[in-house]
Amino acid sequence: MPESSELGFSIYGNKVVFSLAQHFYQDDADVSQKTGSSKLLAEGQQMKFNNNENIKPNIPNEIKTEKSSTNSTQWFPNQLMEAKSDHQAFLGELLLIAEVAITLPVSNAWPERGASVFKTVKNRCRLHNNMLEAMLHVKINGPLLGSPSVVSLANRAVQTWLDKKNREASKQGRSERL
């Protein structure tokens, strides 16, 4: 970002802010869209001054020198959100966009992982859709195999199964094996 005394400062980032406004206010009525766009542009202008005066001097050296796994583009929205209460009154729309930027995944790794799991499960056995869906849900979102929660769950499932009717012989065999 140019310094506030430099020639291009007044227009720096305006196209990006306008593009964001078009995206975030596209479903609003014309008057509401213009108001939201104008407000976002004004907040963007105010943020540029705040950035140069308050934020740039406080960027940690490891971020500036790129010795950190976090770059300034990732660091900045996090700083905004940490001080959200300080900025809410005059940067409300920008904070909303910062929150979206922080929470959206930057890659499509999770759907790819889901497709990979689906292919593996589908190739291993023929299942009804509801069972396949349940297995995929556990595989994608479930705890890691061998974790304490899985061991506890498995023990409860076995105990429930053993407690059902006609399992007495199995209980004796199990207790002998343990």
C-alpha cells in the first residue's frame, strides 16, 4: 500500500473494494446496493489511513521478512477480527468481509478428500446409499482411529451388543478371551 502522501494513495484499492461491494450486495435492491457499496468504499478509504498510521508500523518483523508461515495478507484480517469491538462502529462492512475471508477455505482439499474416501468405500463393498452415507460421514468427520474417543465408542458398542438377548454364550467366550 502506498503511503498517504504518495500520488496513487487516493485510488489505491478502490477497484477491489468496488468488486467486493458488487459481490456482497448483488442481491440487494438498487438503493440498498448503492448504499452498501458507498459505505464499503468509505470504510475502505478510512481503513487505508488507519493501515498506514496504526497497522503498518505494528506488523511483526517475522511477517515483514516472510520468516513466518503467515503472510501479511493472512495476518491483517486476523488482527482486524481480534480488535473487532474497537473497529465495529466505523468498519462494520469491512469486518464482515474480513470474517468471511478468514473462515472460507482457500483450497478445495476437503471436497477432494471426501471424493477420495467415497471412491475407496465404494470400491471395497456394495452398500445401500444410507449405509454408505453414514460410513462416509464417520470417515470424513469422525475421530481418528485409535483415539481415546474411538476406543470408548467401540467398547460401548461391543457392550451394547453383548447385552442384547441371546448373547450369553458370546459373553462367556469374550470374558475367557480377555
